Amino acid sequence: MSLLDFFKLILLSAIWGGSFLFMRVAAPEFGPIVLVWLRVAIASLLFSPLLFKRSILKELCANPGKMFIVGIFNAAVPWCLLAYAVLSLEAGFTSLLNAATPIFAALIGFCWLRIPLTRWQILGLIIGCSGVAILAGDQLSFKEGGSGPSILAALGATICYGWVSQYIKRHMGDLSPWSITIGNLFTATLLLTPFAITRIPEQLPSWPSIGCAVALAVLSTALAFLLLFDLLSRSGATATTTVTFIIPIFGVLFGAVFLTEDVTIRIISGMAVALTGAALTTKLIPRN
């Protein structure tokens, strides 16, 4: 990986890590559904010129059902779940739970596609789940005001990501990443529009919340996809996988710096255990 690509990798990780900060600030005023609708609608508008490219338009028209499924499970549902989660969970903590995505992707691949797991991957799954348990341990309360539903929502988002990643590999491997992204954003926008219309805030959100909503769409969605596809084409999927492990570092850092969130021993140890497990599961740590 070149120095330029390494910089892009860090930038992409910071942008996606910042998405949890943006959601944490904006979700309470916009509401989860309206915030996510703005995210996908603005990003769709930015990508709309690509619809004039005949090859992309052809793929979209030929695969409406697949685009519908990806729009649900790669954007609409997981992003709404994360926006709901940050209403009561800290940004850094939510980003750590989101880092469990590779663990669920491997589990779903094994159960659904019968993709075999090595003994080291199985060990990684066990270690990764232990890290999630350390993180969520004393917060998984379902009493009134407890964080249990929010934690389950954040983990539900990772399950969506894990499932849809396997779906794309199995059913959409021959399609352009640009077509999948545009189909993802456009269908999510259409799906969320009727729900967002009925949930428009009665009062205009504050300027910081508006700024975070715009940043979520422009930086953490549109620009992030551009960087992701550039890295995939130049450095390959293995190098780009490391983004997953850098995102929570920025998520925790931004939460601590801008929202004065606590960084406890439990968070640090849980992050270390969960990311080690995820690294083994994705074979980022090479083992036979």
C-alpha cells in the first residue's frame, strides 16, 4: 500500500468514525428516521449524475429486487437502528459495537453459505463475542431507562451488515460497486420517505444538528463511498478490511474530545478483545 493510499485509509476510517459523532448530535433533534432519510436523500442527490451513465442505469433497471434488498439491509434498517441506538448510547461505545460486523458476517457465511471456518477463525469468533460481552456487560438492562434496547439495536445493525455483505457476494458479485451504491441509496430514500414525512420535527433543529446531518450525508456517506471504491480498486479488499478496526478508535476519540465521553478501562479492554477476535475472524492476523 502506498503512502497516499494509507492516508486515504486513515481518512476513510476517521470519516466513518465521525459518523457516530454526527448521529449522536443530530439524532435527538431530527429523530432517527428523518436523520437517516436526510443522509440517504442528500447522498443520492450527489450521486444522481451517475444515472446518465448507461451501464449503471442498465444494471439498476435489470436488478430492482436486489437493489431493494440492499437498500433495506445495507442502509435503511441498520442506519435507523444506529441512529436510534445513539439516542441513549455514547458515540464511541456505539462505534465499538459496530466493529462486531465481521464476526456476524463470518457466522452468517458459515450458517447460510456453508463457508468453512478455520480453527483460528472459530477462536476469533469466541474472542470477539467475549469482547462484545465485556463492552455490553453492565449496560444490558431492559428496565425502564435501561440501555438494553439500544445495545440490541446497535448489534442488530451489525447483523444486517453481516447478512447483506454475504448477500452481495452471492447474488451481486457481477454488478458494479457504483450500481450497488446508487441502488442502495435511492431505494433507501424511497423506502424511508413515507415514514420521514410523518416524523418531521415541529421545530427547526439547531445549527449544530443541521451541520452534523449534512456532514453525515456528504462526508460519511458520499465521500466515504468514493474513498472506499478508490481503495478497493488500488489496494484490494484485504487492505480495505482494516478500516473496520480503525473506525472505533476514531469513534471513541471523537466522542471523548467533542462530547466529553468517558474512556474507561472496560471500554479499552472490551475494544482490544473484540478487535482481536474480529482480526482473527477476517484473517487479518494470518494463521494457517
